[in-house]
Amino acid sequence: MKIRNYWNLRDFGANLWENAGRPVRVAIVLISIVLVGLLPFTGGSFLATPIASFDAVLVYPVGMFVLMSLGLNIVVGKSGMLDLGYVAFFAIGAYTMAILGTTTKLNTWEVMPIGIALSMIAGVLLGIPTLRLRGDYLAIVTLGFGEIVRLVLLNSSWSKGPNGIANVPMPPNIGPLKFELENQKVFFWVVMAMILLTIWMIRRLTVRRPGRAWEAIRQDEDAAELMGVPTLKYKIWSFTLGAAVGGAAGVLYASKNLYIAPEMFTLNVSILILACVVFGGIGNIWGVVIGATILGYLPDRIRFISDARLLVFGLVLVIVMNFRPDGLLPRKKREKAIVKKEANA
Amino acid sequence: MAKIGKTLLKLDNVTMKFGGVTALNGVNLEVKEGEILALIGPNGAGKTTVFNVITGVYKQTSGIVDFDGISLGNQKRYQVTALGVARTFQNIRLWGDMTALENVITATDVHKKSGLVGALFGFPRARREETENRERAMEILRFIGIDEYSDRLAKNLPYGVQRRLEIARALGTAPKLLLLDEPAAGFNPAEKVELAATIKKVRDAGYTVLLIEHDMSLIMGISDRVVVLDFGTKIADDIPSVVQNDPRVIEAYLGVPADAS
């Protein structure tokens, strides 16, 4: 029994955390943040990606995937609504940055709140009519929404159609930290900060009323409503917060990539982000982080086998999902009382 | 014995049709404050439909549902709960992946003002309400007598405790009227006796109870009044001892004796 506990990483981690005092917890958090922050300096090691620059890979896809997966996890994992059009919010954020960045003097940080706000508005507008639907029906409608946004961008003159928008400005420097194409460490740190902020937000909400409401909705929506949970309101909140995270990721992406076009925002991205969530463990923040990291990093790490890499990628997905159908770190609530009793026995 | 007061819930000529099927046909029903009213009838008589109409799951085809002076016709389901009607389910519908305590806390949220923004930024009111809810939920678990299970996941609880947790969760919404849908289903005689005591205790604590049940000994033991439904129509409404001997009720349950004519 004891040995098993060590193999169960989630419980092992949770035990460590629960038994630690406040100073130890703060230390764990700070050390983890510093270690992850130092990741871009490990480019010379076995971690290095053969073709793309390691810094760049850490920002996109890895960092961005983690950020978007966390956002999608609020919708899919926390409140149990299958959203196949998540890329739409990413696109809205990115195009807000691209258009405002090229036509006005606003810089990335000033566009950020606008991009987030527009994504959230899109989330509410889509949510009010569609969140009355459930399950498969909701999935189809969101899928349609994702495609509509892409097609509008592809066919409108203000978005420059299929040509996309070039010369999106980079973010202005933050003090001594310079944003450069060749050296994307600063981008990585910004993505990291956004990820930390998102994790903070989710953790806060999860243990309080909204988290309970989402959990109740996910498990039995009718029972939730009959027990007084305003389900539509909390579903829209969930959708809107997910949209906000996606929009924020989009703004930064446009500003990092300098060029965006509609072809970057296809259904594939939505599916891939969903795969990250499922692969890591629906509903579990750390599972999602790990899942997105692996799925973002792996294709670039094995780029040396060129075309076969997608085959390997698919194989990894199939094998892992076969052995861990609930994801790498599944959501499972532990029963504190029992765990303690066993520990005493 | 609690004092029986004014009318709390009134169904006036309520009809509920599903296509060509009439589930309820002009049902009149009054629940008075402080009483335990049992709603009985053979399978398919429309008992659960009455609950579903009251709680807003279905909207009645015609008739009026009046709760404490407010018409429940146009209310959303969660608003009905907020007004003070809570129910349990015939087939247990707890949130299995939440602990017993969390199940009840979620129900206590209904009367709290703080929402998502307050929770996110930790406004004082949100923090205070979290503590209040937790304490009240724990109190309710203690009241129902299942506080030792507070940290267990609902799905892992023994069946009898799950049934009781359903009652606890409904009490979490601080209802004026508690609707119990077959709370003793699947219980053995000892458990039924225990449940009867619990229901009486709930009533004595000031809640009004409307109860659907099949077990006659349970009903005869605790209810102040019994309403009998058959094919969506009310056929009896009186104190238990009278209903028990009503020939129409016996007929509804057992059928007309073969040698009747």
C-alpha cells in the first residue's frame, strides 16, 4: 500500500503539499517558479529541439498550449461543457492585437485588456443562446462558431482576408528585458506570468462558490438547478473566463509571431488543445499543464525524424490513453478522513 | 407535535398533459405550515409529476401553483428553490464526486449574495459567506446524523447515508417546504423506523414536509394528513386512519374485488 502511494504521483504530491507548513509551501512555489523560469537556459542540454530554437518552442507551442489548455479546462474540465471552437477566442485576441497594433499606436500591453474584453464579449454572445444546449449539441454549435470566426476573417477586407496581417509590433521592452525574435526568453517569462495568473484564478474559484457550482453542473445539471444553482449564469461565466484566457494568449501570440493569417486558426488547433486537456487529465490543473507541455514539446523534439514525427506523436497519444484513460494526472478527489485513518493504522 | 398553521402551498385545479396523456387532472392540494403531508397512490398515479410541477421541472398545462402568496408558474427552477421549496429525488441524484459536506455547502449557496468576482478577489463578504456556509452545512449534517461522513465522497457512501444526505442537501437551501420523493425506497424496516424519526425531527425543527411514499406503516406513523392520487386525480384527502379505510383507496390499490357485483 505504501509503495503504491509513491507511484501515485498525484496523491504523493498532494500529501507532500498538505503536510507542509506555510513557509515550506511558499518555498516550494518559489523554487518551482525559479526552476521553470530558468528553463530557457537549458537549451544546450538533451532537451534541445533539433530544428526550431528551444526558446521559441518554449513560447509557442509549449507555453501557449499550456495557457490555452488551462483556459479550455475551465470550460471542459471544470464545468463539463464540450467546446470545439476554442480557437475562435484565440483568433479574436490575435486579430485584435494585429489590427490595433498596425493601425493605432497602442502597444501590446495596452491592447491586452481590449483583446481580453472582446473575447469575453464574444464568449457571452455565443454563450447566452447556446449554453442551453448540452453535450454533443453544444459541441457542434461551438465547432460551428470556431469555423464562422475563421471564415469571417478569411473573407473580410478589414482582416486582409487570406493574406493575413503582417508587421504586428512586438511588445515594448519592460525595463532591461528586451523582446527579440532571436532570443525569446522574455516572451517565455511573460507567458509564464500569464499561466501563473490563470492558475491562481482557477484555484481561487475552484474552492469557492463558482467552483462548487461548476462541479455540480458538470455532475448533474438538473439537480444543480433544483438545488438553487443559477446554472446558465455560471456556465456563461465559465465560458467567458475560458474565452478571456484564450484571448490573452491570442494577443501575445500575434505580438510574438509578427504575422497572423486565418489559416493559423483552424479546427485543428481547437482539437489539439482539447487533446492536451484530455491527455493530461480533464479537470486537473497540473495534469493539463503536463499534458500540454508534452504535446507541445514532443513534435518539435522529434523533428529530426521529419515526416514520421506525426506518426510517433499519434502513437504516443494512443499508447498513453490506452494505459491511462483518464489522462496522465487524472482528477480524483481524495477522501481526507480515510487517507488519515490509513496513515495512522 | 408542531402547530399547524396557514396554507403554505396551494395547487388549484392543476392539470398536466404530455401530448395525449393526462398525468394530472385538476388536482387541488393544500399543504399547511408545520404539517407532514403524505402523497400516495399506485405507480403512475402522478405523484412525482406533482413534485415536478411544484419545483418548475414541468410547467403545468393549466391551473395555479401558489406558494406562500407567490405564483410558481413563471419562476425558473433555481428561483423556486430560492423562494423556499427544496426536494429530494426518487433515484438518488447527489453530486457523487463531491464530499458530503460540499454537497450541502453547494445547496447553502442559494441564499448568498457573493458571486464569482467576490470569490476571485476574496472580498470580505465572500469570505464571510464561505465560513457561514461551511458551518451551517456541518450543522445540518449533524442534525441529520451523518456528520461522521462529511469528508467522504458522496458516491462512496452507503446507500442509506446517501438517502439521508439528499435530505441534508435539500435542508441546505433553508426551505420552507421540503419535498421528499420516496425517501425510504430500498430501506429495511429498521432503517425505515430511523427515517421516520428523522422526518419527524425535521418537521419539529420548523420545516413543512410533503412526502411521497409507498410504505404504509411509515406513512400512517408520521403523517398528519394523507392525499391519495389515482390516474392523476385526487381520490382522498384526510387523516391517515380515515384514508386507510376509504373503499376508493383500497380499490385503487387492490382493484375491485371479483365478486363485487
